[in-house]
Amino acid sequence: NRARIQKENPNVTFGELGKLLGEQYKKITAEEKKKYDDLAAEDKKRYKKEMDLYERKGKDTKVAALDDGDSTNDDEDNEDSAEEDSDSD
């Protein structure tokens, strides 16, 4: 675990700690990795659910702003930003 490896190697940099953790992860069995894969799958579902909610909330806010008489055109603003981004390339 991260805390143990960090305690055993107090002077390692963040990158070196990552390498040490990666080496340890490679050594564990497929059965042990399954635990982490399952946790990652659950977290991925949570993330997707939260992102869907966030995106719907953003759309609801835009609709509410338009209903209030806000006449700004977000699409034109986005096109201008895209042109500015492409100019810097």
C-alpha cells in the first residue's frame, strides 16, 4: 500500500513512488487485481451517473436562462473560442 511504501522510502519523489507502486501492482495475482478492477468498475458507474446529472443540470440552466429572456447566443461564443484556439496552433 502507498503509505507503507512511502514510509519505507521517505526520500523518494512523487514519480519514483509511482514507479515503486507500479512494480508492486505487477507482482500481485489476477485474483488480487480483480478486487481493484471491481472497485474501478463501480467508480466508473458512479462517475458516469454524476456526469450525466451535471450535464443535465447545465442544459436545464441554459433553458431557464433563455426562458428569462436572455438573448445571448452561446453557439456564437463557442465558435469564436474555437477560432481563437485554432489560431494558436
